[in-house]
Amino acid sequence: MIAVEDASVVFETRAGIFKSGQVHALDGVSIEIGVGETLALVGESGSGKTTLGRLTLRLVEPASGTVSFLGRDITHDREQSLGWFRQRAQIVFQDPFSSLNPYMRVWDLIEEPLQIDGVKRAGERRERANAALAAVDLIPTARFGSKYPSQMSGGQRQRVGIARALVRNPDYIVADEPVSMIDASSRIAILSLLAKLQQERGVSFAYITHDIASARYFSDRIAVLYQGTIVETGPVGTVIDHPLHPYTAALIAAIPEPDPANRHRRREVVPGEPSPSSTAPTHCPFYSRCPRRIPGTCDAARPALVEIEPKHEVACFLYSSASHTPAGTP
């Protein structure tokens, strides 16, 4: 469905009237998302997850590399020629409180993309909007369609955001932290809804999240990002149960356990902060924070992604040979 090949994204910054700089948001990233597949993008804030999701939608243009949709290269297509792609690729935003216009009724919010697509018959637009509302379990549709977003709960607003993405019958959806802004009781319902829609419609998802536990529940594969690079990728169960990269192991070790007996146990956290990304690193980007770094090796070159197990890749000099032990073991 989606293929990103060796893509880098650089943002220009301005620190003052005469000073400018650059931020390397992504550096040499390659991913593929198959038809009907969900790829989870996980990592700390600022790791490049959202930028990668936006890149797959061509909402940002790469400084280098390519973006393809169903085999068609759309890397440098002009926005005016991407109307067909905008109908087939959608996004569900993180914040249902700010992503919906509070002055528009739900019906109008969902019908707006159809007006942009040139669907002129009001009856057809309303019929498709009601079908989208029914698909996200906002029934009766007349009751919810006539409301304003301020009259709805956070979970209901997020369902409206999903309905707005579905009304165009897309093939691919970027779900950017779709459950982080709603209460815990609604999270499993929203993820179950997305899983059901995927089964019924064959939609492919890029699932951006901090929550590795939900990634296991909703995703087929996982890609772990650190400072704009992918450090580990593979089947979601394999990566979570047997992490290879020290950064992945640290993220998983920080997941809270629902066991009251462990409430006094101090969780391990990765020391330090990511280094500035004004230049692309020439060595392992995790070197300064890694508890298992190899001086003279990890700070001298940048590791490439290497397949250690079937479909399980890691970018780490600890696995330069075929023999290895999980990253969480001494």
C-alpha cells in the first residue's frame, strides 16, 4: 500500500532575525505497509513518528528519498494533482477537541470532504455521512448528526473524527495517537472499532502511539524510532517479547504493570535526553544514552538495519554477528 524508501525530512528553523538552522526530523527511513496491514510507529516524543506519518500522506515533502502509493511514486507530485490520493488516504488526529470545528454540526463536518470531492447532491452527501456515523456506532445518526462537537463526549468526538476519515472510503489511514486524549474506558472501544473497520474494509493503518501495550493489541508490525531513524522493526509480538535494541528494551521496561504487588518497584528509565538534531548523526544516535555502548565502535560509525531473525531487524552493533542475546539481558 505505502512504501517509503530512504527518506529524510529537514525543517528550517529561525532563532532570530539573522539566524536560521535546520532540524533533521527523519534521516534515511524506509518502511512498507501492506494492504490491510497495521504498522505501529512508536518512540519518545520528538522521535519522528508524526513526521513519518505525515510524510506517508505527502503532507510534508522529503529532502531525499521516495514515497509511493500502490506502486506509484508521489514524492514530488504537486498538490493540485494529488486529489485522487487525498480521497484514498486519510488521517485521524490525536486531539478530538481541536480537530473538529466547534461551529459546525456533525453532519456538516462529515459532509465537507464530499463537497470538496464534488459530490453535488445533498441527499447523497447526507446518505454517505449517515453511513459513516453508523459505521462508528453513532446511532441513531439523526441524533448525533445534528449535534455540535461541544455537545459530545471525548470518545464520541473521536468517533466523529474517524467517521470523517471514513466517508471517502479510504484505503489507507494514519491514526495519530487516536486514543491518547480520551478516557481509559473509551480507548479499548475506539481501538476495537478501528480493528473491526479494518477487517470489514481492508484498510491499511499507520498507528502512531506512545502506548506499546495498545500497539500489541492493534498492530501487525512495529517500527521503533529514535531521533528520526528506525532502530528496530519486526512483528509486533516478536519485538515486544524479545527486544533487541537497548532503546526498545528500555521503552518496554517502562510500561506500567497492572499488578498491585509491583507498585513499589522502581522502573528503569533511559538516562539523559536526545541530543540536538541540527545535523544528521554520523554515529549511533543512541550512543550517549546507551547502557551497552561500545566505545570506539558505536561512536565511530552508524549501524544499519540488519535482519537478525526472520523479518526482525535491528540497527545496533551488538548484533553484528549471528549470535545474540535479548537487549534486556546482561
